Amino acid sequence: MKSNLLFDFTVNKENNTIHIKREFDANLPLVWKAWTTPEILDQWWAPKPYRNQTKTLDFKEGGIWHYAMISPENKMHWNRFDYENIEVQKMYTGWDGFCDEQGNFIETEFSKIHWENSFKDSPKSTIVHITLTLVSLTALEKIIEMGFKDGFILGLNQLDNLLVTIKNKKNEK
């Protein structure tokens, strides 16, 4: 993993948004696959010591990703992501929130979060730009208080390591 990869995490309390810009040392097709394929998502999405388990993923406009982050004590924290717009290897948007095991959204202090993820190819890397929009300043402050920044950074670092592993396996063939 390169140590000089671009990373920026900013919070805009006026707009109730979090902006994340992250560079990955891998080509666009591989990074896109890592964000849209359950077999790869499950390997990096939940920050250790948690693990991720996808129940279903239907990556299409109108489709959903129903998954659980599982604690070391095997407590399941169910989530659902509803895909809105998808432009293959360019961007996708959707709504994410806590749900029950059947996929029914559960109202929480911050309800659902809108995600906009865009992917940009550069000569030797891929840059992912993420904008999270929350319903209120209270919701934004709550997600930050819950440790979103640290947890998400851990997950992105896990993705870095996973991409290196995948690239090395490809090169061995």
C-alpha cells in the first residue's frame, strides 16, 4: 500500500454533509468491483474486529444491499442500502440506514443517510469521492459521535490492503 495516497475527510455542518475523498492504488475496474460485489465488500466494509455479511445484493437502480455488521460477540447490526442511480464505473447514489433482519428500515436518531459515490480513474490509481448527506445537524453530530470517521477510515484501510492482495494474486497467475 502506498503511504502517500490522497485522503480528505471534511464535515460541513451548514449542509449536514460529510465529504470524503480517497485515492486507491488500483485501477478503476478493480476499485469499482470492490464497492459493488458482495464477496469483496464483505472482506472490508466493517471495521475490524467487526465483520460484514451480505444477505442480498442486487446492484441495479432500484436494487438493495441488505447486510449485517457483526460484532465480535456475534451481535448482528443490520443495514440496508437502496440504490438510486448507477453509472457503471462512474458513480452511484442511494440511501443507507439501519434495518431489521427482514430489511425493514428502523427509525433512528439519524434515520437514513444519502450517499453519492463517484469514481475517477487516474494513470496509476482511482479516486473515490463520497458525499454523505444527513437529515439534520443533530443527525450529523450523532453519526460523528458514534465513531463514523474512525470506523470508516479503518474500513478504507482494510480495502487498501485487500486491493494489494487481489493485485498480487492476479500478478502470480
